[in-house]
Amino acid sequence: MATATKKVGAAKSPPSTVRIGPDVAPLEFLIYQDNGADYHWEIIDDAGRRLAHSGRFPSRDDAEHAARHVYEGAQSARFDVAAV
């Protein structure tokens, strides 16, 4: 027996620029080594969800440098939502 599907309206387009307020949850950068001896960084939210994951780095120092670059650059980053 087939069940009826519920029709949902199209989502509204988001604004082109989104401002993030001061009530944003804290984030943490985690640097780790994988089984192939490469290093990565991840951004983890306060609920333990992985929000971002880096590519591979040959050393912990390289991974940390990249994570710091993202961290410091994010403070001045513009947040534009582009329609695709």
C-alpha cells in the first residue's frame, strides 16, 4: 500500500549576507594524526559535531599553522551566501 507524500513549498532564498551574532556557540580546533601518518585539523562545536575538516598535512606544525590561519582569518571573514 502506498502512502501519500506531503507537498512542501519551496524554500525562500537566504539573504546575500548573514551576520553572526555574539550568541554563537563555542568552537574548538582539534589537530590529530590519521592512520596514514598525515595530520588534519577539525572544527568541533560544543555538541561534538564536526563542522569542518582539513586536507592532509605532512606534519603537526603544518596542520597547526593552517588551523591558526583559518582561526585568525575567520575573525575578519565576510559571510556571503551565494545562490547556486
